[in-house]
Amino acid sequence: MDANTGEQVYQGQLSARLDLGYDYSPRPYQKVLQADFSIFTRPGKYRLVVPGLGASLPFLIDDGIAMAFARTYALGLYHQRCGTNHALPFTRFTDGPCHMTPASVPSPQALFTFTWNTISKYTSQLNSDNPPQIAPRLDNEAVQLYPFVNQGPVDVSGGHHDAGDYSKYTINSAALIHYLVFAADAFNGVGQLDNLGIPESGDGKSDLLEEAKWEADFLAKMQDADGGFYFLVYPRDREYEWDILPDHGDPQVVWPKNTAATAAAVAALAQCGSSPLFKSQFPDAATHYLAKARLGWQFLTNAIAKYGKAGAYQKITHYGDDFTHDDELAWAACEMFLATGDPSFHQKLKEWFDPTDAKTLQWGWWRLYGGYGCATRSYAFAVKTGRRKLNELDPVYLTKCQNEIANGAADQLRRAQNNAYGTSFPSESKRDRDAGWYFSSEQAFDMTVAYQLYPRPDAPTDSRRDYLDAILSNLNYEGHQYAQNDRRVLPPSGLPLGNIQASFAYLDPYKSELGALCFPQDGAASAPYPFYDRWADSFNVTTEFVAVDQARSLASLAFVSTLTSVKTQAWSSAAARILGLPAQVSTNTPVTATLQAPGMDLSGARIVWEARGQEPAYGTNFTFVPTSYGGQWVEAEAQWPDGRRVFAAANLFAENDLPTVTIVSADTTATEGTNDTASFTLARTGSTISNLTVTLTPTGTATKWNDYRRLLEGDMPSAFTIPAGASSATFTIMAVDDTEVEGNETATLTIQSGPDYNVGTPYYVTLTLLDNDLGTPPPAVPAVTVIATDDKASRVGPDPGTFTFTRSGGAEESLTVNFLFAGTATKWIDYRRAEGIMLESVTIPAGAASTALTIYPVGEPGSAGSKQVVLTIVPNVAYHVGSPSSATVTIADDTLRITSVIPNSDGGTQLSWSSEPGRVYRVAYKNSLSESDWTNLSSDITATDSFTLWIDDTGGAARERYYQVRVVN
């Protein structure tokens, strides 16, 4: 039925779709009915109605659906990029550049205890399917077969985060490259897609190759001087960065080299270096990668010559350990042969890998797995991808590879046809009653590969229609990944969710409750609950994706999109903005936001809204009520049926009638046994008619009561009162005199939120308690000062500002300096560090007398006016606060003085301003001074002279108009 009118547009019969493969009774999914209306192709929004059963949610029939899948997965891979800032207009899930600091090499071992303990833990978990390892177990630095050559930090920026954690595994990096480059080379039309909506879209180069290059640039950095490749990039002091966003990431470390990681990297870089399309679009990178691959192959040759093929392998984790390093070596030999034509590589490939050998199947049934699958695909398509001529290949070996591809696709097709919902869930998993890390869309990849083989002279039938049906049926079973640590309720767009799981995970909030809610319960001995209909909006690691799953899915989906008319639709990004929000509003007052996207018709888009403290909402407008005091954020994301998206974000401030409380101290030290006391002052804004009680939380090395208390009252409460008639109150603290030699201690008092006041800035003070007891005197502490060595910042560029901290005295040890940000600029909204972290401390390294803190302005040039960032050093027992203790960086307005505004006879208005040739400007306008926001009027205007003229021919109907010229770049 038409979802808008209720009109019946098609009628058909339901047919049974039985699920085959479960071996218990009663068998599940024996009453599933399928409605096939594929012959009905009229675009529109519909519902499926089955009398007696009900109606479906609305769904679309549109030629752009396949491209919507492809663009969504491309966006997901963009969200996984490491070493970049994710920014508007490409996403609303914005963040600063992450993990830009070089990673350490874990040597000597004594300085990297956590790293080596973790490596030892994983190397002890041996794979029973592999032969016993001949090489020494890699549980300490001394037993490395391939010691570190480079001892200094390693630039590991770039690449893609592997999964929900932010580590980067060399073997998975190589696999990601393989799938994207293979698809661009071998899937008809995929290499020409330049419209998936990533930042590089529209530059005349393949979007899949752009994403592959982002990974390959990182992978090339992972090579040591001897040619070997580090196994992975990992947090230095813990396994997973589970409680932070990536731009607040941990210090990182590389793990040792092994032959599996090196062989995979050699293969992937050689595949890039031999791709005709990649070489034509990125010639310098292709040459660089191939040189890296040659050096890596020499490392492998030397390793095998010295230790033997079996003895050269040292297991690290399960990555690359499915067939020890044998599958990666075969893949490396294949890609080196295809890249060079050298027959010695060809011989090694055939010596190391027989595609018909059942031992190369994972668990005896999973075809095209790991490096063996990569080698099979690359060889089978060597002619089509332009790497080798037919007469350079072994015809028997070529047939074996092509047959294995056909067999792998037949397996996936059979699984889809035997599944009630059309997903290629293996019968082997059904028999084991197990599932996890399963993604329907990536299961379609093997069928997409086989689709490209036809027509084949030796093939009895053409299976492409069946393949396409199964590819599409796998797409009907999808979801998105739950996200942690994000301020939003909805997950980042494009991150897939594993859609079949064996059971619900144990969760701290719910314990085992979710599993107990299933009937029969998870794991029941007989007739367990069917897998396909188990889902919860919660974190479950068995549904977590890895970037390889995204790459396989994107490759297949990109091909399906080439079968539609949308394949040539130009798309990169478009600007959007949120209108209707005042700069300031009272709490509990409704406000309504609307989305504007110039040049785009939003009537056909689905718009989702999110805001601080609000549930997500759909609709053209978004009305919400801010309930909390302080900065508020609002975001909108619009998606069209073909997957084009626009994003927008806005901020406002919610005021209330409550006072705002701050805490400061003019005297931060107190000495035991003397009249030297410390004090702090609580201040409030607004009315002083009544008492105001403020709660403080104590932290630090000192203990209240035992080490400090109020001077006159003798107590140390948690709540302090500003009396009626006073806007502030000062409280005096004494250091308790004792006989312990404890050295100087600190007491930090922090304002806690309360129902009667708002928490302002500064919201904490640190008091230092000086010990008067005999013992080894505490070392003299340095004095720390701060100045703005670059006090002018700009949103153009952006151009950063810099604070420099300097200490007196010795520099033998590192020194952490705490500070507070204040001023008219707001951190995160107006500025942030390049690495994204906005912690209010810096460390002066050992051996250095100073260190710099650089901040980058955020936001569109000219959009916020000039603002100041004021940084003030906070006292600490580790140092004295010297003078100057405060510095200011000004973020420039970036608007220009308009020289003239002259009306034309035809109703237009001519603007002129002084300009700099080569700089880019933009004109914005308001039709009333009461409007809070400026609206972009022009596109980018590149100056060609020292004076620029521009005509506004759109303002004739406006009674009044105000202009602003902004510097863009």
C-alpha cells in the first residue's frame, strides 16, 4: 500500500521460506513467509500489509537505495579514520585529530613492563589447529628473532581504527587495503565511483582507492629498517582505550615484528603498487609502496633462509595465526609475482599454496579465508585487473583459483537460500549453536567476486542472477553499532552491528537479565531461542565490527550501486545550517530549530535531530526544552534515499534564575604549627537575599580533619554557606600540626553541582600544606610562568595560538603543570588542541626548561566574532606559580571592513573591499540586526587583485540588508 495515501498498489501471494540446517527439534523458522514484489518497481514510500498479521513499517522503493548502502559504509570508514579531524560538512560526529604523537618502540623491556606482560599473555595462547611452534615463544625482548632496529619513536599517524577500540593491526590493515583495491580493479564500474561523500569525493579519483591509500600510507610507516613490519599499534599502558573518545587517546607503542605481519604488509603494498588504476592516480605512492614491499620481501627471504619456513614464525596474537604465517606468505608471493612478473615469486606461490588443498580452508569448511583467499582472488583476476597477461599465468593454477572462487560463492549462495531471512549464516554454525562477529553484508563479498567471473567459457551456467538475489537478501538484515563515550544517543552513521549473536552478554547494569528475558533462555539444552530475533540496544562485544568487515561490505555494496542510474550522480558534500535558535535562552523554555541546506530539497530527506539532554527526534523542525544550565548543542543529519547526507550543528546557552558559584584563593599555602594559614573564597552572582549553601568535594594527598580543618570552628564540613546579604564568603584553613614526617601535601576543593546554584569557572582550588617536621627536607620546587608566544589566532587556516610554559631550576625530571581556561572563548566550541585533547595540564619533558601548548580555533571563519582564551596556572605542590601566571590568546574575528555598498539600478547591490590576491572570501548577510545568525550569501570568492568587487542580486525584495565579508582561507 502507498504509505501516504493508503492506496493498494500491488497484490501477491506469500510463499514459505524454510530455514534449513538446525538439527534440534522443534526446528526454528519453519513458518516464515516471504512476499516477493520485485516486479513492482514504481518509486515511492510503501507499507506491506498482510491481513490477519498486520502492516510493516514504511519503506522506500527507489533506484538510489543501493547507493545509500554504499555511501553509508563509506561514511563509516571515514568515521574510522585515524590521524585526522572528522569535521563538518562530512559528518556531525566531529572530533580533533587523534593519535598524532609518535609511538614508542618498547625497548628496553624494563621501561615497558605492561607491553611485554601483555605480549607474553597472548603468545602463550596457542592455536591447537596449528603445528607446534618451533621458534622460541615471544614472551620477552631477548627472544625476538627480529630485534628492533629503529629505537626512536615511530610515526604511526593515519590508517583506520580497527574496531570500536583504537588500535591498528598490521594484518587487518593489509586486508582492508586488499578488499578496496581489488574491488576498484576487478568490480566493473567500482573504480570510477567518485561520489560516495568522503572528503576526497569529486577530485577525479576513485573513492575506494582514496580510502585504501589512507590505510596504505599508514602501513608503509610500520616498517622497521630491516624490512620487517611491526605487528600492531597499541596503547602503551593498557589494552583498550575503553573510556575515552579517540582524540583523547592514550600514548601508543608498536609491538615486535613477525613474519605474518610482514608478509601481509608486503602483499598489500605490492597490490597497490601494481594496480594500473592506483598507479595512474597515485604514481609516487605506488612507486614508494612497491619499494617497501621489495624490502619486506627481502626480510622474509632472510628470515626463512636463517630459521627455515616453519622456524621463522613467532606467534603474537590470533591475528595472522590461523595458518601460522603460511597464508600471508602465499599472498605475498602472489602479489610480488603480479607486480614484477618475476618467475621466482610465481614458483614460490605454487610451492606454498594449492587452492584445491582442503587444509587451506579455515576449520575445514570456510573457503577463501585470510591470506589464502586474497591470493586466490588476485591470481584469478590478474588479467582482468591488468597486472599480468594470460600467457604469463599457469593455466592449471588459474583454473584452480577461479574454481575456488566459484565454490566459495556457491557456499554463500546456498547458505542464503537455506536461511529464512536470506542471510548467509553457515549451517556449520547452526549445528554448533554458536554465532558472533557475524555481518550479513560482508558475507555477500564472495558472491560479488564470483559475479565478475561470468561469462566463463568453462562454466556450465551463469549464476549471476542468483548471486545478485543473495547479495540483496543479505542486505536486508543490517544494523548500526552501539557507541560508548559519545555525548549522543545515536551511534555514528555507517558503523555496522553484528546481527546474529549466540546470547546476550553479561552487563554491569543488567547482569544476566537480558538473557533471562528470552524464552526459552539462552543456551537452553533443547529448542533454544532462535538466533535471528535476539537484539538489544546495548554493548555486546560479539557484535563488534572490525574495519575489514566494513571494507568487504563497502566493496560489494559499491558494485551493486554501479548497477543503478545513481552511479554517475555527482556528490561530495553540501553545507547545511540550523536556523531559529537564539544565542541565549532561559531553561525550561521551548525553542524550535529548522534545517536549511541551500540548493538541496529537504522535502525528500529524513532528518534526525539530537541535542544535549534530549531524546533523538525526526522531522523538518525540532522543538525542545533545555532543562540544564550552561552550553547546549543541537545537531541535525538529513539523509536522502540515495544516501546523500548533510550535517549541521549549532550551540546556544541556557540561562536560569539561579546564582553561579565560583571558588578562588588568594592565599594557597598553610604551614603546620604556625600562624600561616590558607584561605578560599566562594562567590555568587545574582540575588543575595538568602543564605546559599555550596557543597565542596575534597581530593588531593592531604586528608581533611587529619591534615587540615577550619581555623576558628575546628571542623571541616562538606558544605559552606554564603550568608544572606553577602555575594561572597571567605573561609580560612589551618594545617594540622602533627609529628609525622610526611612532606608537603595538597588539598583540592571542588564545587559540586546542586539544585540551588550553577557551577561556574573556576570551580576548584588547590591548597598546599607545608610540613614542619624534621626529616629529609623536600626538594626545592621550581617556579613556573606562562606567556602567549603567539597571542593571535584565527579561524582562517586555522591559524593556531600558542602558550609557552617555562620553569626555573633543574630540568632532570618531567614536570606536570595544571592550569585553567577562561575568557570569552569556550573550549571545544571555539578552540581545541590539534590532538583533540583538552585536559587542563601540560608536561614539561625531562631535560627541557619549557614546553608549548598550541590551540586551534574551531568554527567557520567570521562566524563568532573575536574571542579571548585566558589561561591561568593553578598552584600545585610540585611547583610555585611565578609571574606572569596568566596569558591571553585572541581568536580574531576574521571579518573585513567593507569599503563601499552601492545599490545598482537593477535592484542589486555592489560590495567592495580591500583584498589579498589568492585569499578566499565569503559574503554573509542579515535582513535585520535582531537576527542572531549570519547567513552565507556567496560561494567562495578567490581574490585576484588588491581590491574585490562583488554584486548581490538577491536582496531586491528585502526592506533592509546588512553585509559581512569573511576571510575563508
